Amino acid sequence: MPADLRVADFDFDLPADLIAQSPPAERGTSRLMHLDRATGGIRHHAFADLPTLLRRGDLLVLNDTRVFPARLLGRREPGHGAVECLLVARLRGPDAGPGDEDWSALVSPGARVGPGTRLSFETPGGRLDGEVIARTEQGRIVRLTSPDGEPVRDVIERIGHMPLPPYIKRPDAAADRERYQTVYARHSGSIAAPTAGLHFTPALFAALEAAGVERTTITLHVGYGTFQPVRVDRVAEHRMAGERYEVGAAAADALTRARAEGRRVIAVGTTCTRTLESLVPGPDGAIAPARGETSLFITPGHEFRLVQGLVTNFHVPKSSLLMLVSAFAGIESIRQAYREAVAARYRFYSYGDAMLIL
């Protein structure tokens, strides 16, 4: 990474009306910008054109994490002041009772919620009681209790709200439970969707398969690390919070075969990219199954080992995600692509359009 790289180098002007507030009426109907890494050339497509833009033998890698309704809306006790709790990660292991769990959480309004504060979250679907146990560098540790002993996770699924990003200026709706989720979501644990995957449909997967494109899945549970603000001036001073990942035997085998056969590995999303680039190939180039936590921060100067293509959405100014795509395609190429996306009125961010970088 260049030592003098500044966060301000990743800023850009975006009209507010280009920030998508809802998904397209039909999944899979988004636009797709194709950016050529070698030349900086840009072409405009529909996302449904993806099978014609990839090669037979390409390996598409997708993140099969599932978003859970991590936003709890309730009140403080006593006083009844409104409180919002964004659950980030469960802390207590399987030795804890099902009706009692500790969570790392972001709590608002934070200034009024210190250790010992009691919380209540109740809807017709159920109730959870909470107590703030401690402050942390990133937020709070909250103990959640189900009064009747029902598993806390079951109650969260019923009373929680989908954690739409703050730039979506509306309350979450019932439809978001399906649309803010990939069609291949499997393993629950994310507080944000791997949004590049929101464009895929069963019909598109069938077309990709017919075109000879292979696919596999890995898991990275999207947590605070993916969306935490970059609050420093120099990029090198930012530190990513860790996020849990798992690469199973089937994915490891698919990656190993693709590399051995000289086929391209195409990551769907920045979360897949960070997971794949956290893996260390063996001496023979093989990829082994792995699980753990990654805090990898990919910035310009990163030498990509596994990823040779990227499907991604358009990202927030000065974010770690924008820095990642700039590392992959080049800072100036991304600047030009974003200028053209604004001029062509692409939809931005989680429910917006997509980019293919090859």
C-alpha cells in the first residue's frame, strides 16, 4: 500500500436520488457495468447478460451467508425511552442456556445506555429482556433473556427487523425479509447482505451452468468489519474488525482444480474476495479447507493471489469496500467508472446495480 494514500482519495460526489431505496421490481433485472481491468474500457449491459460475459470453465464463488433480523427495537427500563440494538455477534457458546445469550451489539442512543441498563424488546411475536453488561471499543455487550426459556435465536427471528443500511431512508418492510437476502443464502449469521449476490436468480444460475460456468460457495458472516466507517485520514491507519469465515472441502477442491487448470476464479462480492484472499495456497498451489476469522484490509498495492474477476455493487465514498475494488481494478479506472455510472444514472449501494470487473 502506498504510504501516503489518503481516505480522501476515495471520495466522490453522488446525487442522493441515485441511492437505491428499494430493490428492482423483479430480482435479476438490474443493470451491469463491465469494466476491463487491462484497458479501463467500459461497456453497459443487463445483469442477465452475465453468462455471455464469462468464459466456459470460469469458477464463480458466492457467499452463502444468511442475514438474520438483527435490529431489535424496544425501550429502556425504567424510563421507557426508545432504544435500538443492532446485534453484531453472539458471544456465549453452546454451554449457555438457550434462553440466555450474550451479544456484541451497537446500541442507540449510546450515550444513555451504560452497563446495568435494562432493556425490553416486545412485539406480538414475542419478548426478550436485555441488560447491558459492558462497554466495548465498538459498542456494548448485551445479555438477552427469553422470559419463558424459549431459544433466544428463535425469538430474534420473529421480533427482529432486517438490518437495512442507514442510507436506506425508510423502515424495513415485510418484503425485505426475502429481497435483502440472496436466493442461495444458507448459513445464518450476517448483519448485512452480501449485496452483489442479490442479483442472481435460479434462471440465471441455469443459464450460467449451460454456458459452462462452474460455481461454488464459501461463507463469510458479514459483521462490523465490512461496514465500519473509515475514520482516519491515512488509509494505512485503518484496522478492520474481524469476521468469521469458512471454506469447506467442496469449495477448496473447486478452487484447487480451477487454479491447476488455469481457469479464472470470479468472486461474487467483496466478502468473497476478502475470504479468498485470506487463504494461503499450499506449496503445490492447492487450497485446503479452512475456517477462522479474517480482518484482511485490501487496499491498492495488494497482490491478488486467487481472485481474477469480481462481481460487485457500487460502494459508499471513502469506504473500505471502495478501496478494495480500487485495489483490484486501479484507482483511476474506478474513478472513471463511477463518474460514468453517475452520468448514466446507475442505481447505487445495496439495492442498486452491479459491476463486473474482468
